Amino acid sequence: MSAASTITPPGPGPGPEPVISLASWTWPGPDQQGRSVAHILLTHTPGAGRAETEVRIRRLAGGLGVLAGRQDAIPDIGPCLQVIDGHVLLSFPGRRRQLWLPTRPAWTELVARSGEAVLLIGFDPLPQSADAARLGDYLDAAVAADRLLFGVARTR
């Protein structure tokens, strides 16, 4: 399941200025030990220039704390998830808006039970309409090219 959202910066002004248009996907899947883990992928939707958009997504990732590449241990980025009435909200420090993640009952229950999800942030665009096969291809290519950052997001 996927969703798109726009994250905006804090501050005064006539209205929010978009920072980046995000697409998000959630799914349960095994970790390296075979345990069922909730996963979240955030990336930007196609549109703006690649270099400009990558800078913005790296800033967004940096706001979540220290994230790791594929060769590093996956760091704990702390409590930035909240389960509310069967939905999951991802908070970004320093941002006005929060991101409602696409959910299905089994995935939400897994997050609520385990208190965590593996967060993946991709630097290459992926349209929000991408299906499971395209998402799998995206993840394979992003891992091979070292174009993903990882962290463990926890519930509050």
C-alpha cells in the first residue's frame, strides 16, 4: 500500500512551501533472523530535478537522526512513530506536518505489538502508484547502488 504526502518546513509565511513530495509504502517482512518486521519505505515522487530532490531527501533523512547505509548496523532513530486508532503516524523533528503512513490491519498490529519498524529512505524517485513487483525492483536496485538509508523507528 502506498501514499503520497508533502512535508513542509516550520516558519511564518503566507502558506506552507513544499519541501518535498513523498511517497510511502509499508509492508511486513522477515528480518535477517527470519522474524516478522514492519517496514516503511519513503522516497520522493518523480518531478523535480534529481540533484535538488536528493539534497532535500538527505536533509529530511538527516532530521530523523543518524541513518545507516547498507554496510552499517541499523541505528535506532528513536520514538517517531505513533499508533492512533489503527493508523500509524511518522513524525519528523523540526517539521510542522507529520506523515500518515499507508496501513493495513496486520501491519499496524505488528507495529503496535513490536513497537518498531525498519525505516528505509530511498534517494531515487518512485511513483506512488508502484506495485509490489516494481517496489521489489526498486529496493533491489537501490541496495545494489547503495541508494538507501536505514534506521529503526520506534513508537512513542
